[in-house]
Amino acid sequence: MMKMFRTDIAKQVSAGDNLPTLVSDCVSRAIRAEYWINRDKEARAQIFKAQKEEKAVVKQTQPR
């Protein structure tokens, strides 16, 4: 049943002691997993962007 999901989502769906037995359980777990995976990606992208902007500011303020 897990073959219908991306690997990263399938790992989240099948994690834990209580494995899903119904397709609806799998789908609801997959939706939650995808939400958290995407939220984590967005947070990492914002951190990377802030670091890049900070480096640009430091570079501009350094004497030539």
C-alpha cells in the first residue's frame, strides 16, 4: 500500500506502532506528512535566504 506514496512520505505514513490498515488512514497520514515536510523545506529556505542576505550585507560593508 505504501508504494503509492513518495519515499519520504511513505516513511512517515508507516512510522509508529499503529500501522494504517485503511486507505483513508494512509491518505490522512500522508497529507499530514506532506504538510510538515513542506513546512520544513520552507523554513530551511528562509534560513538560507537570510544567511545569504546577511553575507551580502557584510560583503558590502567591508572596505575595499
